[in-house]
Amino acid sequence: MELHPELNVAIVFRDHATVQSLLGKTLFNRTIIDGDTTDLRFLDPVSSIVALYAKGGARKDDSGFVVSVANLPIH
């Protein structure tokens, strides 16, 4: 997968604990940051993975919108 070098990517994970366990790790050579602490995306470091946790009906999503950590090359 090739990502634009200057754009951030948001990924929704199953729960808050999962997001917290990923902070500071890398995915696709990009640092994972917490996307739920603020809505000010313009303050995010360039070329980050913005990790969000599923809320509302998304917590039960099985369409692939909510990503499983088991399927990703996280370092």
C-alpha cells in the first residue's frame, strides 16, 4: 500500500483500550497518534496514523470499517 507522504490517515479501531495500546507505535512507517483527544486535525504531525475508537453503532460494526489490530503490520 502506498500512501501520500504528506497526508494523515484515520483508522477506526474497536475500542479505546486498543487505541491507547497503539499510541507511539508505527504502521506503514507512520507514527500512530490519538485522534480522540482533539478535533483540531491541523495540529497533528504530518504523515501520521490518526487512531480513533469506535463509538455508537460502530462498536458492533463488522463491515470492515472498524479495523482489527490482528490484520495490521504494527511495530
